[in-house]
Amino acid sequence: MASPGVQALVEAKWQSAFKTLNREEPGISGLLKTSQARQLASDFLRPRALSEPRRKYRADVMANAFRLLYQTKQLHGVLENFLEEMRQQRHLITEDVEAYMHEYEVRPYAFVLVTEVHETADSQIIAQLVHRLVEWFNAWRPTTETDGHPGPLESLGHVAIDSYTDAFQTHIYSVLPPSFSSGFKDLIASTLPVSDPAPPPDRALWDAFHALGLIERYESLISSVCYELVEKHVVETCAGQWSERMLQDLRDWMQNKVLPWMCLPYAPGARTMEEAGASLHGVGPRFDFHVCKTLCDLRTSEIFDIIVDYPDSIDALYDLKECLYRVDQRSNLVQSLRKANKKRLLHPGADTKDILAQYVSTIRSLRIVDPPGVLLYKVADPIRRYLRDRADTIRCIVSSLVGDNENGESLIDDEPPLPYLTKDAEDYSDPHWEPEPIDAGPDFRANKPGDVISTLVSIYDTKDVFVKELQVLLAQRLLAVTDGNYEKERRNIEILKVRFGEQALQVCEVMLRDMTDSRRIDQHVQSQKPSILHPVIISRHFWPSLQSGSFVMPQKLRSIQEEYAREFTAFKPDKRLVWLSHMGSVKLELELQDRTIEAEVTPVAAAIIELFSEKDVWTAGELMAQMQRLDKEHLRKGLNVWVDLGVLKEEGADKYRLLEVAEESSKKEGTVSAPKPKELPAVQTTQQQQAEQMRVFWNYIEGMLTNLGSLPLDRIQNMLKFARGYDRSIEQLGMFMEAARREGLVVVRDGMWRLNK
């Protein structure tokens, strides 16, 4: 039994509730009206199957019912009962979802042979499912309208609608299988503006997406579809297209095609781009970033070929530069280019000239992409180290400087004449001084690249090696000139003086002056006593070492030399001529019994055929004895010239006969002209000169190892420093010792070198 106090409290509460429900009407008439209104509202809101017809209600009756429930504070209870009934009836929605998704999941296996058809059909199944869910959503939605007139639920604001929407969406998200994501992605992709002209958008479908909350739930998936469209379009339109700017065209495509489509998910209700401007304020820059990133990735993957195609690919480089400002992928560019260089460029199969040409293109290309030079500094280091280890790098660089390469192009024609700069400390008082870029390395300032020529020269620590190689190359070019025109070489030397200084190229000036003086002296000698001989007279101490190979000319040719030497001595009493008989060329006309042969051959070949005027048959040994100091290789080459022309015939081993009458197999009518032979370079290269000098120092090394036994390389280096003229590094000494080991002169064990006994 309850206490009297509790009984009184319960009775008071009951009376208060009764008054609220009865509204102080007589008897229980008010309670009956409230009950009828509750029953009417519950029936109006009750979730039904789509096939079950909804009863027609008068607007004023429903308005009065909901108003009464609101006044009696029962409206919230009615809505709670509605949500509970919806939970009980949601199996109807689940059955529809399962049916549509089963058809979607099974259909691909039924249409395996018709790919395009089944993909379109799959997306249409998902579209049908979405429209079906919208039907359920609208059928069960507690609308605030009745027969098209405003209803009574506005007193609750959006609470009822929001509660219903959350419950409905929570259910459909819980029953949608994982395969719905791929189907929804295909459906979104089918709405993209891929065709031209693009079909009008299906706004009813997008309104359904918004009603079901699919836009918010699958926003990342929608974005990925758009990202894939951008990536596909960039690859299809820009891959391999380097001769024109593509970034602005991509942005125009985004503005005209993609952004209007973005209004559907991100700016619902907007009919123009101006109306959608606020909604797309954060979306547009995000996709512009992706355009730049995709194009940057594409150009990064193509960067090696873009550099190969420079300067035709300069527009692609400017696009890449703009993309790198927008997307910070500088490190990816460096890694990609270094990897491509290692795989396609820096290997023994690549010619040094090709490596240098690619390096020059890399310098010019990366100057466009990154003017401060940080990217070039990071990319160039492996190339520079690889070139430094190649023996012919210096010669190839010098050939490129003066246009002695295959295409005849000269770097000094493309670059302004700037002086060669050494590494100096930074001048912080310079008003144009700038801090190092944030991604610069610790040695960037000291190794900051300048112009192309300075960058190539800076591969080595000193410019002296280039000057020496330049002297060798200039000597070869000057000795090859036959028309007396030295203006190109003179111009190159004048420009290179700015680069390396006048003192460094003083020897080159002497060589140029020798060529001019030589022509003047020859003209004087010819005026005193005409001669068929036109020598080039050079200063022995100022020219690089010439290739050895002197031999004794036959008497007739030797007498011509002696006559010329006497006239020269008369003109220059304080000087005498030392003939280098193995160099130069001789124009001959041979009159045989049945033919005449005109040929321009080497002095060795001319001396050989002169000897055959004395007798018709010579052996190789007899010829070598006559000409003296002539090696077998040069003799063989001289003989082969006349054998190829059908003048001589080889009989037996090292025996040759003069053919006064041509044999039938090689008989030719009239006059025969022989092509000018390709001679070996007359001047020793820097490597050849260094090799000969190291052979001189071999006597010192051999004496050390004989007297002291086994020695380490650094000990040999320190002792050689006392030898006159020795200026080699320990690396060069190591290479020489390794060559001696291959020849069997020395052996090495545990770093100790000794003579091979």
C-alpha cells in the first residue's frame, strides 16, 4: 500500500494529464477527440509498401488533427511511433536493395563477351536502385504538405524530417553491399562529359543522390572519378606532345567541361557558373592542383626524352616549370632524371660525345625549369663524376668548343663570351645577392652552375688540361688546312681568350702566327727558285709533340727537300729545316704502259712507288732497308694503296711486282684518279703525350722496385716527386701501374707492388 502522500501526488498528476488531453471539455469528449486525432495522424504517417494505395485525407482535417496533437503534447510520441513502425517495415527496402544488387552482381557474368554493353547495363541497374530508394524515401517521408497545402508539422521545424532522414539513410547504408561502391562509381563515371558535345546532365539522378545523402557519403569516390578523368585526359592529349604549351589548354578544358559537371555534386540548384562560384570556391583550386600534378608526373616520366628533344621541347619545359611552382615535386624530378641517366646514359655503351651532348641539353633544359640551378646541381653530379673518369672527355669537350664535332656546331657560338670563374667566397655586400634556395645542398653555392662552357670546364679542378688539349686540337686543324684560310680558328682563339685568359692561349697565338709566316716564307722561296714542294714550317718548341715515324726519302724526293732547305737557309741564315717526312701529302701522276693514274697519297706511299721506278719487284724487307726507320705498319698501308689501285701486285709472302700493263680483272680505261687517303692525326693527343712521359718515369719505378723490393703506391708516388718534371696524381700513377701489371711487368699483393720476376 502506498502512503497517503504518494497517492495524493499520483492523483494530482493524473488530473493534470486528463485536463491536458480533455482540454476541459465536458465529460471525456476532449479525450475522445484527441484519441481520434492520434489514430488519424498515425494512419497518415504509417509506412506502407509501395504497392499499397494511400488513403486520401482532407487537408483541413489533417491540419486540425496535427494541431490538436501539438496542443496536447502528443506529436513527439506520434513521430516516435512512426519511426518505430518504419524500423519494422524496413525489410521491404532491404528486399528491393538485395534484388537490384543481385541483378547487378550477376549481370557481368552473363555479358562477358560484350564489355561495353554490360558496363552500361550495370550502371543503369544502380541508377534504377537509386530511383527506387528515392521512391521509398518520398513515400515514407513525413511530409509537411497534404493535398498540396501546407501541413501542420512546421511547428516541429526540421526535427521530424531530419530524424526520419537519418533513420532512412542509416538503414540503406547498412544494407548496401560493398559492391555498391564500384557500381556507384561506374554510374558517376557514366555522367562525366567525355563526349563532344556533352549530353545534358540528368538532374533527376543527381537530385536523387542528394536526397539519399550519397554525395556526402561517397564524396571521396566522386572526387576519384573526376581525378581519373583528369589523369586520362592529360595522358591522352599531352603524352609525347612537347612542341606546344599544354597546361593552359588543360585549364580551359577544366573550365569549360569539368567545372560545369562539378556543379551537379557540389553546387546543387545552381544553373550557371556564377551561381556556383561560392560552392566551387574550394573545389576548383583542388582540381586545378590535380591537373598540374598529373601533367607534372607525366613530364617527369618523360624528362629524359624531353631533354633529348631540346630545343624543340622547350614548351614542355615551360609547362613543367609552371607545374613545379604549383606542385612541390622537385625531388621526384631529380630522382626520375638521375635514374634515367644511370640506365640510358651513364654506361660503357654510350659514346662520350653523346653523353656530353645530353649533358649540355640537360644544363639548358634545367635552366628553364629551375633558374637558380638547384635541380641541375643535384642531377649533374653523377654525370660529372662519370665524365671525369672517361679518358676522352677533355678532347670531346674541346671539340665541342671549337665546332670540331660531327655536326660542326660550336658551343662558343651559342654562349656569350664570359670569363672562366673560379670559386670565390660570397660577397654579401652585393645588392643582387640572394640566399640559397631551401632545397639547396651544403655545397650548392660553391658549385653553382654558370654558363654551359664554364660548367663543362668545371668538371675538372683546373683549366690547364683544357688548354693543353686545345693546343693539340688546334695543331691538328691548322695542319689540315690546305687553302690558307685560318679565320675560323683565329676567331675561336679570340673568343676563348675571354674564357681562359690571353696568357693561357699564348702558345695558340704562336701556332697561328707560324701558319701565316709559313705561307709567306714559301712564297719567298718560290719566287727565288720555283719548287713543287710547299712545306708547312712550324716552331718546334711551341707546338705539341708530333707523331713519330721519320724515314729516309728516296733520292729524287730527298733532293727536292735539300734544294728547298738551301733556299730557306739563304732566307733565314739562323735557322734550319728538320723534315718530318712521314707527314703531309703528295700529288702524283703515274704514266704506265697502258694507263695514267693520278693520286694524292701519303709521303710513305709516294716513296714506295718512287723505288719501283728503279726495279719492278721488291720485297717488304728490301723496301724497309731502303727507307730506314719505317715500321711495318706504315709500309703495309703504303703498299696497300698501290695494290688497291692495281699498280702493284702481291706475289707470295711480302713480295710485290709493278704492273706496267694492268691485269684483265682490274683493267681500267683512260686516267684513273685515286681518292685522298684518310691520314691518322699528325699530332699526339694529350693522353699519348702523358703515356710517353710515364714510360720515361718507368725507369725510376723499375729502379726503386729493384733496390727496395715491394713498395706501396703512396711510397712510389712520394719518391717520384723528386724526379724532374713529374706532376702526376696518385690516381694517374695507379692507372699506369695497373697497365704495367696487365703487361706482366709488375705484380701486386695486399697493396704492395713488386717487379714480376
